[in-house]
Amino acid sequence: MTKKHDINIIMGDFNAKVGKEETTNVTGKFGLGDRNERENRLVQFCQEEEFIIGNTYYKLSERRLYTWKSPQDGMRNIIRNQIDYILINKRFKSSMIRAKTLPGADVPSDHNLLLATIRSRLTSRKTKQKKSHIDIQKLENDYIRNDFQNKLNELLTSCNTGENPIEWWNNTADKIRILTTNTLGTRINVAKEKWMNDEILNLMNERRKYRNINIDEYKRRNKEIRDKIRDARNQWMGKQCEDIERLEKLHDSFNLHRKLKEICNLRRYNTINTLYDTNDKVITDENEKRNIWVQYVHELFKDDSRDWSDSTTNNSSSIKQQHRSCNNQAIKTAARELRVTNNSSSIKQQHRSCNNQAIKTAARELRVTNNSSSIKQQHRSCNNQAIKTAARELRVTNFIKKFFLVLVESFSTCEYFILQQIILNNNNQNQVSETRESDCVENFS
């Protein structure tokens, strides 16, 4: 198998007709003709290996789609099919720009030339520098592990905790890092296999020196390495089996299965989303897939081994009775709710009528208050006018009295009597006018 970042292209004559039906992430809807049985195997392969059929994703005329012409093809009997395809991995689907056939190419074959344009962007791979890692495998040795624990405890007890917490942590981390590098050391060559140790890697480096120089020494080193590898593998496998037994005693199924997958190097394969009907025909429509699943579940849980005739009749009668009782209860509850709704509607109507009457009485009172206020204003205006006229007449009488006092001194007695008669007549007229004004005021009030 190639790597994931490589472009994988498979092309040739597959003798399979894909057709115009679209399959998600496999085929497009611009194929030619109808599907056949071999198409199922091709689609299944593409789904498992994550490939797409590139020359079915481009809308072209039928002349640019067919790849094979039958010997019986003619003007009246056209037999042309699309059986040659170009497969490309799904990751580089966008790299294929177009794909078409060249029926006019001078090729001594009954197949047409299939041409595809692929444009990819190549980038230079950056080589990463190998980082040195702490050799943790040395802790498996009891002597080294105990020595490292004692040194680490002494270092932690000797650290002063009175400093700033951040400074204390930075100083402690630096001291722990120096202690681990001095005690355990570092390693650059990281083994691909988990059971590989430094002793075997050092022997491999020494064996490389004798290649094509001393064949006998090379063979002897190689035999020694193979024996070391066998012992290291058996020792590692025995330790893994002990861990599996311990997890089984603890009933830890999750970590147990994870451990088994790590040992056996199991990987999850791609699931196939292809469904077939009773005639072994691939189903691509979503509604048809849903119907197939419904039919499958119905047949799976169907049980015809027992005769349910008697039990079904009894059950049906009891169900009917329960249904009737439920219906009666439902009718009663519905009638009760209907009465409640009728009562609520009548209460609403009464409330509305009461509100209307209250509104009418309030309007009537408002009109009465408006009338009384207007009458008061008119009464006030009439009183003001009567007061003004009375004041005017009083001023006139006072003026006349002053005038008569002056005349009494100047005129004779006869004239005095004449003037006195005139004054009496004037007083009578004033009394008559005052009585008339009082009568008008009383009639108005």
C-alpha cells in the first residue's frame, strides 16, 4: 500500500458500466448508459479504498464519454459503452481538472483513447531535526529507578518554599530537568517496535561497520542481534500478557480491549454504505434505502412459530372494552369541559353587559356635571352684570345728592320744594328698577 500523501491513479478496462446514477463520494451523475453487475464490485472497491471514478464527474456530450465500440455497431444499431475509467484517491479529487475521450485518435483498438488532465501542487518536504528524548526505559531497571527516586526526594526537600511561587516552580523545574538528563540520559534513535531496546540498537550500529568489509563478522553480529531480538520480544510479550490478566481480574473491559488492539496492531477498516435489493442490485436512492431497512426489520422480528388466533380474539375483545371505556371517559371529560366553556362564555357576556351599563351611567353623570358647570358659569356672568349695573346707578345717585346739597344753598325755598319733588320722583324710579332686577335674578336662579 502506498502512503496517504501520494497520488494514486488506477486506470484501465474494468468491463463495468457505472451509468448515470450517482453514488456519494464514488461516482458522478454524468456517466453513460445503465449499470450492470460488475459495477457493484467496482463501487465496492472504491468505497473500501477511498477512490472516485474521475471521468463520471464532467458533463460532456456522449461522443466524449463512450470508451468502447462494439463490432456490431453501425448507423442503425449503435452499441457504444463506457467501460474504461480513471480512478483517483478521494483526497486528490480536485487535482483532476477534466477527463474525456478522443474518438478520432489513430489507435489500432476498439477502445477510444481516454485522456485526463491532472494538476497537482508539489511542495518540498521539510526534514525535521531529530529531537533528543529522555530515556524512560531505564526506569524499568530497579537499581536505576530507586536511585532516581532518592535523588528526586532529596531535591524536593532541599528546595526553599519561601520564595515567590512562580520563581520557586521555575527553579524546581530546571533542577528536575537537569537531574533527569544526568541520571537517565537522552536518546535520539527512537525504536519503531516497542520491544526494541538500546542494546539491540547499539549492536545494529556496530554491525553496519562490517557491511561489505568483513562478511564473517557481519554474519556473527547479525546472529547475535536476532537472538537478542527474540529474547526481547518474548520478554515484552510476557509483560503484556501479565497486564491483560491483571485487567481481566479487575473486570476493566475497556482498557482490556484497548490493550489487545495495541498488541495485535488492529486498525479500523472503512465501512461500506452499499445496499442491495432482493435482485442484488445496488440501491442509491435514499427513499429506497429507507424502505429496504424497514422491510429488513419487519422480517427480522416477525414470528410465525405460534398460533395467536385464540389469544388474539380474547385480546381484541378486551381491547375493545377498554377502548369503549376510554371513549366514555373521554366523552364525559369533553362534556364537562364544554359546560365549563359555556359557563365561562355566559360570565363573560354578563361582565360585558355590566361594563356597558357602568359606562352608560358614567356618561350620564358626566353630562350632568357638564350641564351644572355651564349653568354655574352663566349664573356667575349674570351676577357680575347685575353688580356692575347697581354700582353704576349708585354712583349716579351719589352724584345727584352732592349736586342737590349745592343747589339747596343757592336756590330759594320754592325752588327747594320743586327740587325735592324731583328727587322723590327719582327715588321712586330707582326703587322700581331695583325691584325689577331682583325679580329677574330670582326668576333666573
